Amino acid sequence: MPTSAIVLIKEQAQRVKPPRALFVPFPFGFALGKPDDSEFQHKVLAATLDLFGSDSAPVLAEFPDEADAPAQLLQAGLAHADLSKEVDLDPVDEVTALRGYFERWVEDHDGRTGVGISGVPQRRWRGLMKYLQAYANGDSVTFEDMPAGMPEQRFLKLAADDIKAFYMEARMCQRPEQQNNDLQSWFWTETATGAMLAKIAARLSESDDELLKGAAFGIAR
């Protein structure tokens, strides 16, 4: 079956050499460009489908229209997160305080949510947060709800993605006027959980294990 892909990392596409790929210079999570901009998103899709007209493969094209591209999202380092910063709530209580906003967001969006890829039910997150706190502090810990056979670095990345989605959806319910970098700045600089994940990423990046370093990159963005 002929395929055409959208890629966010050009170097990775150059190594893998898919039959047809369109590199888009957008932040992670924005493969089609700005949210709610259907005209721009259709341009990206049209450019991707146009690759089927190529005479040879593999082909790696670049999306030409950067003027209307979404802004780079703040990451932990770009937000200048202070890892020693004290926040009134700890991550466990913070999650509990935001749960009502998150559940209202999910209800208002017909059950759609970005939370769920770690396999840990959201109602069991107090244990997950305690495990992550201990890991951030450098303790040797285990988590009984970690899926069997899953490498720890993989679980850390999926858990972090779940948590960030939870916080963003809760915050969008709480502050609907905030978007993109407003949300990122709030998470990385004003929440206990943002500081905790930044500490985990820093710990992983100091490892000699390349797999752990790779997980650090995903957690801190």
C-alpha cells in the first residue's frame, strides 16, 4: 500500500528513509500546524498527498510555508524552571486539586482526552505521583501498577505524557483563555509537578545509558 508521512524530525526521516515524507518545521504535537486553523492544516495535508505524484522514492520534501507556523512551545529548560522552587502543594495534592477540572473537561468534550497511554487509571494516580516523587529524589523505587514487561524508561515517558495531558486539560477548563505557551509556562514554572518532571528529566539526562537520556528529552518538553 503506498504511504506518505508527516515528520517532525528531519534527521530521523533521513535515516529511516520512508517512501514519501513531508518534513514540517513545527513543534512536537503540532504535525498539522496551528490548532483550529483548518485552512492551514489543509495546506499541510495537500502537500503530504502531493508526494504521491513523485516519480521516484524515497522522497523527503519540506513544507514551504513557515510564516504561519505555530510558535515553539516552551519546554522545561526554555521556561527557566527553577528546580529548587518551592510550590505550596506537593504533586500528589496538586493532582487531587485539579481532578474536578480535568473530569469536567472530559465531560464537556464527549469523553475525549489525551490521558490514558500509561495504562494507569487516573483515579490511581496518587500512587503514581508518589513513585515519581521518589524517583525524582534519586531513590530506588518500584511501582506495582507498571505494565508487566515495560522498560522503566518507557513507563516514565508515558506516565509523564499522561500527567502533562491531564494538567493541560484541567487548566484549559480552569482558564479557557490560556493557550499554548501560556499553558506551558504555567506548568513548568508554577506547578509542583512541572518541577518534579524537570528533576526526573535532569536525573535521566545525567545517566550513561542512552535509552535513559532519550527518555529525558521526551519528559522535559
